[in-house]
Amino acid sequence: MDIVTAEERRLIDEALERIPEEKRRIPAGVSGMDRDYVWDPKTQSLITRNEAFKGGFRTMQRTQVPTLADRLKDREIAQDIKDGLSISEIILLRHTARQRIQRVAREDGLEIARPKPAPLRGGREKSVSGDDEEITRKILALVDGQRGLTEIARLAGCHKDAVRLRRDRLKLDIPAAKRRRVA
């Protein structure tokens, strides 16, 4: 317990003299404490309404306390993140929202794995850079000086850009597409 010095007691008495008597007294049956308590989900405790709304009514974000099922699902998501699964894999596995996964990672201080590259569609293995030897062999077999870029791409089963890339790199004789004039 603190001891009030004579100087401090004098300052308190002077401050009290400046306040009218009726404002210094608390009426009988009334508490000086705030009667209204609200549940704070962040701290998991009761707080006074004044503490809850100290930033103003609109700044108070009220969320529900997570249920046991929610907490268990968050633990499973955290374990999936630790196991190295990406967000899209966790979404498919746990049927949950991206924001929830990101929240769990943020709260637990975890880093989410980058998504794995998607397999190429169509079943054919072609590279984006155009270094695939099989497609190059097909294009070389179709180059005869008569077929155009689009036709070779269709016959080789690749994109026009793949044919164009090899034409420029290998200096192939592939005629440019003939543009039709609209009459």
C-alpha cells in the first residue's frame, strides 16, 4: 500500500475543494464502476463496455468465440500447412475458404507453400521455351516450302508460336500466311 505524503495530501484536498460537494459524492446504490460487461473474443474475458468501445462504436469488431469444431479444423489446417500443402490443396482437402487458411497461417506464424505447377493439358509434353525435340522433329518433317505456319502447327499438333519460334531459330523456309482481301 502506498503512503500519501503531506504534500500529496495537500494537493488532493485543493483539487477536491474545486469540485462542488454534490459532484464528489456517489449516490447510495450506485457504483462508480461500469455495470455493463461484454465478452471480448480476442482476450477470452469479460471487459467493461467502456473498454470495448473506447475507439468508438464503429471501431469495435465483434466476432463470435470459435467453437470446439472450429478450433479443431484450424489445428488440422495448421498441420496441413506444416506438411507443405499449398492453399489450393488445403481448400480441396478441408473444404474451407482461402481467408481462413491465411488467417490460421498468420496466427500460427506459418509460411504457406507455393502452389505446384499444373500439369500440361492435352497429354503431350511440350515445353514453354520450345526446346522439345519431338515437336522440333515433327515440324522439320513438315517443312517443304509450300505449307504455311498455321498448317504446320495443326499437323504437328502444337501452337503456331512453337512453329514460329523454330522457324526463327533454325532459319526454316516457312512462307508467311497469305492474307485474303475482303472485296
